[in-house]
Amino acid sequence: MDPGANKKENFADIINGDKPVLVDFSAEWCGPCKMMKPVLEELHRNMGDKVRILKIDTDQSRTIAEVFQIQSVPTLILFQKGKALWRRSGVMQASQLEAIIVQHSKS
């Protein structure tokens, strides 16, 4: 969802940045994952460039999914400067995610 993103960036470059990055680990076949799409779009509208939102398909990116021990989808992880600050599986509302991002990006 970051139109200015450089195509050569890799996952590690993105999560190691200063800006908070919310990663949505999901799969095409997952019904609850599809419910997250409008939630993440709303979050993007509300927060703009204060957060970066990244969607990872666990079927296409198995190595990343294994590294972060993704066992159910959707799983959301908030990263900043390479550290996982928060993690939760399941569908959430944009307002909940916004509050979590604001809370963790202050620390």
C-alpha cells in the first residue's frame, strides 16, 4: 500500500526502518483474511504515512512465515526498527489497530 516504495526493498529492509510497519500475514483461501482488506484500507486512510502496511501471503512466502512462526492466518505483527512490538492472530477493527500502533510507536 506504499506507492512510493522502492521495488528493490526486501522484507528485512522494510521492517528495520524507523517507521512502524504492520505486517498482515494472510492467505488467498482464508475467509477472515479477506475481511481484513477493508480494515487495513481504513487504517491506511486514517494513519496515512505514519505507518507502513505490508501484506504477506504465507503460501507464497513460506520462509518468512516460518521465520515468524505463523501458524494461523490472519496474523498481524507490528515491527519497528527490526523488532516485533506486538502480535495477534484474528480479525481486528481499524480503530483497535490504530490505537495499538500509536501506543507502540511512542516507545
